[in-house]
Amino acid sequence: ARCDGDGVNIDGDDAVIDSNKIESVDSRGIDFFGDNPQITKNKVESTGSDGVDVYCSGCSGGLVAKNKVKSVIDDDTCFAFFVSASDPNDPNAPVAPPAGPFVVEGNAASFCFDAGFEVSGAGATLRKNSAKNCGGDDSES
């Protein structure tokens, strides 16, 4: 049976999400909204929306490392990020990079309907990640 909703949903700062196994959820595997996330060594499989979704606004930094996402079955990505140091309560604030590093490293995306990794905002560093069998959407190039 599939879980109705997200596997893990956190709305807050400085969260550590480490070494979890999340399977068969109707929405996101891991959904984080806040500052300075530490999301490491999780396994996410068979989601109806993004595998790992991070919205770091008012962001001072963060780490997303050594996670595996497989089989995103709807029109979504394995890993989705928005990173900006701007005030999340000011819709007119320009997008700005965080004060500290926001690093996405050593993650694996496979069998994602859309992109393996989708990043918007400013200041994220992606390195040593892999994406395999992603982008099956007709609008992907």
C-alpha cells in the first residue's frame, strides 16, 4: 500500500535527515522548507512527486549528500532545490547566494520521469552526482 502524502515533511531550520528508507509515497519522499538542511544517506523509491525537494529561502547554507532516489513515477524530478539567502517574506527581494556553502554532493538519481537534478536560485554547488535513465518527459531535451 502507498502512503498518502509525503514520506518526511519538515518545515523548520537546522534539520538533520539521515539514513532513512522511504518507499511508495503518493507525494514527495523528503520535503524540506527552511534553512541549513543536512540531508544525508537516505534512500527514496517510488514517489508520486519529487524524491527530495528542498526549499532553502533565507538560506545560510546546507548539505545534501549520499542520497539515492529511484523511480519518480509522476511528472517530477528526483532532486529539486531552490536556494537563496533572500528574505522569504519579501516577494520583491532579489535572489542572492547563501552566506555559507550549500553543497549537493555524491547523490544518485535514477528512473526519474523528469530531470535527475533541478536547481534554481543562487549559490548551490553540485559535484560528484549521477543521473541515469531520467528525463522521459516529451518536453525534456
